Amino acid sequence: MESKSIIQPVYRIAHISDTHISPEYNRQNIAKLKNLLTYITDEGYDHVVITGDIAGHGEERDFRSVRRLLKSFGLLEYEKLSVTIGNHDIFGGVHRAEDLFSFGKHCQTTVYNRKLDLFERTFKETFPQKAYAGEKLFPFVKIVGPLALVGINSIREFHPFLNPFGSNGKVSDEQLESVEKILSHPSLDKLKKVVLIHHHFSKYQPHAESLINKFYHSFESRTLKLHGKKRVEETFKRCGVEVVMHGHTHVEEVYENSGIIYSSTALNTVKAKSDSKEDNLTGQLKFNEISISNDGGVEIKKRRVNIPQKGNSSRTFDRKVFVK
Ligand SMILES: [Fe+2]
Ligand SMILES: [Fe+2]
């Protein structure tokens, strides 16, 4: 059953992440995202955020497919959608067990800046006209409704030891300095400061049930870290960031750390170890709903939408609420 909001929302964001769209490997994700966006647009959310790993393999055809889908929902607009980049958008990922051994080589030969350009071109309508840091897209700032949304690129370049599979993160010093300058600007004083970043700030403890998920996550967990996480968090704290939206872990969770609320979700989630009592049905689509009230209150709900079955269009919803 759908629940009533505890606060009176004036602005509602639907936070989606890790859609891993790939016509070659993940066709089912296209159908899932279509269903989720149908629900989100029907419900009239003010804004949609996707926090990276939007494409499955970072290929042109993946991004073409994403663009087509977002366009068909009228979402390719500055006011309606904000996105940030994930490791799969640059390096892709392992989709078959036999690719595991060649994946390091694939990451090594990936031209990082070319993929960054492709990402920027794909979502160009949603980005500010003028990038903050000269030619570079990240970090960007967007003012939508009562929010200042800051998009950060946390994808570390390939390194044979520090980032052999492309999935470790780092926010460059240059980017962090720009974030600090942006967020300290007095024009943002009355706005709620919200960061969009792919990497996580929680302890990564998924509880994967299927063998393939276990295999995948034991591989990924070794290489999922955000290097220099503490420094990034301290910058957020100093600058008055109130909400951070991220993905990457595929764990659906909302947590608080030093006064900042973190919203984490994924199209296909894995169960968090600490959430052993929560059901995690694969037939449900997940996203987080972030509501902002007139007096600046924030409420985050973990939303679940049942995938409509043939001949049955009814949907039910679950929720977990976090209020500040
Ligand atoms: Fe992902
Ligand atoms: Fe990721």
C-alpha cells in the first residue's frame, strides 16, 4: 500500500541508479526501466536523477538506446532530468564469466576522455549550457526548484594496481576544489545543496543470493572503493551539503553520516547484509523518492513498484522512510 508523506512535499525527486542498459547484454533492463519511468512520469515527479552506470557497457549503442527511451518519456530536458557518470558508462563491466580474464585489458585500452565525451553528448540537453570548470563538464551545478544539484565525476582512470577493473573511484583535487568554490557561493545560500555522485560512502556488504551474483560481487567488492572518501565527505560537510545521491553498490539503502543523508538505489538491487529481514523480490522495480518541504524538511522513501503482469495492471508499493 502506498503511504502518505510525513512532510508536505513541495518538490519531489525520483532517484534511479545503475540501469545498466545494453541492447546486447541486458535487454530485460530496458523493459524494466520503461516500466519504472511509466510509473514515475504518471506520478508527476518534479525531477528524475540517475546516478551512473546508466549504460551496461559504455558503448554507443547502449547510449543510443538510453537516449531513445528517455526521449520517448519527454525526460531529456534540463528541468526534468539530471545524470552523473558511473564506471560502466566508461569501462563497461563483466557480463559473462569468460570475459572476466580479458576485462582488465579492455579497461586498459578504453579511451577515458572519448567515453566522457560520449556521455556528455548523450545527455547534453540536461547539462548546464556553460560548464563550471572551463571546458570540463564535471563538476556541474544546476538550480532546479529549491535545489542546487552538483554533479561529480567519481570515476578513476585506469591504473594497473589502483584501478585494474575501472570500478574504483576518485574525485580529483581539481574537481574537489571546484565543488568547494561552487557550494560556497552566496547565491546558493537559500538552496538545498544536493550532490549526485556514483560512488558510495557506506560499507559495502551485499548479500547476494544467486551464484552468479555472488561470483560477480565477490569480484567487484575488491575493486569498488572510493579512494580519498574521507576528504570528499569533509568537503561536503564544510560546504553544507544535505543530501548525497549515489549508486554503484546496487544496495537499496538510506543512511546518515555526520548530518548528511545518503540515498542509494539501483534498478536491480542486491540485499544488504544488515537488511536481512527485508524482502528483496526480483519482480519489483526500485527507486528512492526524495521529498523537500516548504520549510526545508527532507524525507526519503525507498519505493518499490511491482512489475505489471499480463492482464493485471495493479501495482503495490512498499516504503521505508527517513525524515530529517
Ligand atoms: Fe552498477
Ligand atoms: Fe558502478
